[in-house]
Amino acid sequence: MNYFAAIIKFAVMKKLIGVIGFLIIAFILLYLFIPATKNFTYQNTANVTPTAVTRKIIHKNEWQSWWPGKIINDSTYQFQNNIFRINKILLDAVETTVFNNNDSLEGYLQFTGFGQDSTQFIWASEYQFPVNPFKRLGKYFQLNKIQRDIKILVDSIQNRFNNPVNIYGMNVKEEKITDSSLISLKNVFSHYPSTNEIYSMIDSLHGYIKENDVEENNYPMLNVHQTGPSVYETMVAIPTKKDMKSKGSFQLKKMVLNSNVLTGEIKGGVRSVINGEQRLRYYANDYHKMAPAISFQSLVTNRMEETDTTKWITRLYYPVF
């Protein structure tokens, strides 16, 4: 009886030793496979200049144009099931903490020039795993889920920045000047000219063109240039089929045919157009374009006939070389 008991006891001990040995080996492999600290990096490249990226990121009011998730407030953002707390915004990076349930991850999104007109986005983070092997294994799988989400986030940011509409509020094109003959009229106002004041000038041009039996060639053009606190130099012009003689305040203007011009189209009122003009200047600066002549608006919509400013269509032109 004692003999059989000893055999059973030995078998149990042997099995227990095997289990303990397996667990020891498993723990050793676990610690070798999952180190105490893990670094994670991910990168891609967008077809946008670093100056444009910097401008969109360092100004919090611009984040809605490129952040692919939900904006909770000016320092808290959501993507997938992760919460991103913005700790610091630098000129070339964003420091953030990513929260997912009870887990958190310190992250660093850097944006830097890559090639001539591209920007590289680089995500870098470091994670400290707990000593407890069971918690370490659980945190490992949770971290992998966060990392997959971050890859999707960085790819989504790249896609947003690849779309010029998200950067400049319009689809900017470089085209050729097709109207060379313009008849123009200038005036100076103590305020930004009203719609009535602008179209009063345009009506004067219509009358002068009709008086000279010349055919108009395109929409009326407008340029407003503020030279002082209460000084708004305003010029309107209408393209014509042929040159017209200057007379008094009506002046012939010539543009160089087939010269380069940046174009964009804005829908909205005066404030939207002014913002669009600024963004077109940003584009020119971002891509190192020089302006040999003044920019101008082409008034596609007759603003006197359409009183709903949200329906106004204005084409913007910015001559460049």
C-alpha cells in the first residue's frame, strides 16, 4: 500500500515539477518576448509643404480642417476609441497622451520637410510594461490595439493633408491668363466698399463699353487694397474683346496673355472671399511663387441680383511666376 502511495506521490510531484518548469520557462520567454520598455514608431509622407502643415497644426482653430476624428475641446481630441490629450504644440511636433480605457501612452507626432514639397509625419512613443507577467501580457495586447489605431490615425492625417481643399479651403490650380484687354476704374473709400458702391463703379464701366460699341469678354473684376486704417483703394475692371482707349477715369489695362495665374473658387460673402484671398497668398508663399501683378476677384455672381451671400460665387486670381 505504501509502495503504491509512493508511486502516486512521485507521479504527482513529477507532474507538479513539470508544470512549475513550464511556467518558469513561459515566464522567461514572456519577459524575453515582451521587454520592460517598448518603442513604437510609424511614418508616412504627404504631398504638402512643411510651412502649410505647421500653419494648420500650431493654430488650434485650424484643427477641424485636418483632424480625422472628433474634437472635444481645444486640448482633447478623439479618434476611434482613443482620447488624445494635447500636452504641447511645438513648431515641428505635437506632444500628446493617448488614453484607451485604463491604459495610456505618451506619444510624439513630428512633421518635417521631406523632399521639395512634401512633409513626413513621424509618430514615436515609448511604453513601460508592468512587472507582473499576467498584467504585462494583457498590456501587450492592449498596446497592439492602440498602435493599430495610431497607424490608421497617421494615415488618415496624411490623406487629409494630401487634399488641398483641407489646407487652403479651395482647389488651387495654376492656369494661364486668357484676357489681355481690360477697361478699369478706380476709387478710394474710407471703408471696405459696399456692394452698391462696387456695382455703381461696374455700371459706369458697362456704360462706357456700350458707348464705344465694344463687346465684353468676361465677368467684372475687383481688387480692394487697404493702404491705411481708413483707406481702401478700389479698382474694378471688365475684360473686353479688344483694346479700348483710355479716357478720363476710364483706363486701359493690359495683362500678359498666357502668363501664369493661381486660381481658386470661393462660395460665400465678403468675409469668405477675403479669407480665400489670404489662403491663396499662403499657397503662393508655400510654393515660393512671386507675384508680378495684383491679385483680383472675378465676380461670377451678380451680387446686386443675388442677395443671399451664401450663394455668391467668386473666382480668385493671383498672378505668379
